[in-house]
Amino acid sequence: MTSTVPALGTRTAEGPALEAVLLDMDGTLVDTEGFWWDVEVEVFAGLGHTLDDAWRHVVVGGPMSRSAGFLIDATGADITLAELAVLLNEGFEDRIDRTLPLMPGAARLLAELSAHGVPTALVSASHRRVIDRVLTSLGPQYFALTVAGDEVARTKPHPEPYLLAASGLGADPARCAVVEDTATGVAAAEAAGCHVVAVPSVAPIDPATRRTVVTSLEEVTLAFLHGLMTEMR
């Protein structure tokens, strides 16, 4: 059978159009953005505070330090950032131990990238302890490297995580496709100079230059990614 997917080494005059694919985790590959909010609501209820549902869009997709810090300031809860981080991670881990739903198309996309030898990295604002837990279900074999939010000096929306991932794969950020679900992650990827495929999970994301918006990972194939990068060039 002849594959319709261009070879990874397909080149333009300047080099390969697609050198690597960098993927967010929560809300992109695994359906867990709601888990984080549920845990935050539960933890703050235990502290005697009710979270305003409007805050959900403020904390989604960002590093725990920012999200937790915002909620402490907004509620006036008597808890330190470090103490809250422990409670949130423990609550989240308890939920993913019970169930970890993959986003539609996630398993197929990872298998396709692997089958064609595309360098792939997982880039998340979640802590290492959470990423390693999720990887047991996602499949660590699908990722050449992973970047955790507590392993970088500046996490999303700063470009450092995506620049680190591209460097680790030996790829030019401008020739990397990033798949993200939140505005925070999109901002990080774009600041790194990557082409972004946005699959909004909680809040809408508008198309823009070097940013393509789709409704589901079911639309994202290797041929689709090659096409985007070729058109961009």
C-alpha cells in the first residue's frame, strides 16, 4: 500500500517543512481540563471558600503557580502556594487514577506520528509527577522527550518550554507544529516561533497568522500538518 503522507525528509529549498511535532497534554491529548477545575473547587470548598465559575477561564491552561496564586488572592484563603500545590496535585492524581479519558483522535495521531518516525515531544505546564502518571496511559514510547512545568524557569505562556523541546529534538522552532488547546499554550508556542494548531477545549481561540483552529484532533493527521507547514512556506 502506498502512503499518502509525505516523507518527513521532504524538503523545500531551505530544508524540511516539518521537523517535529510538539503537543500539549491537558485538554489536548487527555480530557482533563475539567479535572483541574473540579479539584480546585473541591480543595477550596474544604478551605471554606466557593470559587466563581467565571474564574475557570482565568486559570485554565496556565502554570499551577499562576492559577493557584490567583485563586488564593481571589478568595483570601489561608494557605501557602506550596501547600495548595500539594493538595491540587494529589486531588488530580486521584482522579486520573480512576479514569483518564483521551481526547478523540489522540491515540490515532500519536500512533501515526510514531509510525512515520516524526520526532515528537510532550510539553505541559503540569508538574513532572503528574506527567509521568499520565504517560503510563498515553504511552511514553510516543515521545522522544517531555517537558514539565516545574522543570523550566518560566513556563507557559513564556516560550521557554517550546524552545527547550525544539532544541532537545534538534529542530528549528519555525519548522515545528504545536498542538494546543488554550490561549496560554498558544501564546507560548507562537512566542517560540512555531506554527500552531489550536483545538479549543474551554474557551474559544481565533485563527491568526501561523495559527490554524480545528474542532477536534480527528482533523489533525500527518498529511494535514505537512500541508500547513508547506502552505506557510
